[in-house]
Amino acid sequence: MEPEVRTSRRGELWGWVGMTALGCALVSWAAGQPWVTVLGDGAAARAPSGGELSPVLTPVALAGLAGVVAVLATKGAGRRAVGALLALCGAGAAAATWAALSGDTVTARLREQNVLSGATGLSWEIAPLWPAVTAVGAVLVMAGGVLAVVRGGRWAGMSARYDRAAGERSARADDRTLWDALDRGDDPTDDR
């Protein structure tokens, strides 16, 4: 393989890692931010975060990060399978974002969180920044999964020297070399 092609594929792989990991980080970070602004008399009430409105956001982001590492460690059909799971993680984050913005979900969560302070019937509105950041992250993770399925077969995998079969072949070659030296009458343990 030409060095330019190898460098290009390595650059593509590391660009993919950066893009997909960034998507996971955005989902995780935005899930910890308040997604609702409480209006009027209830302004002192505690506004729920995205992770409270949709508890699957952070686990999906962490599963996506694990998927990034798994893509680096696999090749062939395994890499494509992990890529498909990554795309599903991105789709799951997008669906969870959409579900979290439901009026019933927000109202129920506000009632549940603020009942001890006597705050009921709170008026609220969605703070659009954090759901948008989560949606961007979800799209990056989904795109990363699709890219791993489509282009992942061309990316370099982990070194074969860590594979068991490669180690066995190397040991067999070393044994053969020792026996050949003995056949020639050489002492294979002699460092000269």
C-alpha cells in the first residue's frame, strides 16, 4: 500500500474518532444542563436537566464512547457491527431528546422535583440551547456509526503482533531457525 494512501486512511480514522467522540461528549455534557426555564412566580423552582427529563442520554453517550474504542479494536464484520450499534446510539440519543421535550414529561418532572417547596402549576418554557447541542451530538454519533459501517473496513486495525495466531507463527519460525542452525552444525546459543 502506498504511504500516501495509508496516511490518508489514518487521517480519516482519527478524524472519525474525533468527530464521534465529540458527539458523545456533547450529548453527555448537554444532558447535565437545565433544559427548562421556569417562569413567573416559580422562578425559584429548580429546573430539570436534560438527563433528568430523559435518563437514557448519559448512558447512551457512554455506550457511544465505548463503541469508539471498540471500533479501534476490531476489524471486518465486527467493526461494521459496532458501527451499526453506534448509529443506534445516535438515533437513541435523538429520540430521547425528542421525548424529553414533551410537555407532559416536563410538567411531571417539575411537579415531582418542586413539590416539597410547595411549587405547583409552574409555567415554563424550553431553553433551546441544550436540546440543540444534544441533537448535534446525536447526529455526529449517528453519522460516525454509519461511516464505521461504510468506510471502517478500509481503516487500519490494531497491530497483528497482538493476535495469538501471529505470536504462534513467530514462535514456530524461531523454532525452525534454531533447528536449521543445529542441522548446519552451528550452536544457536552462541552469541558470536
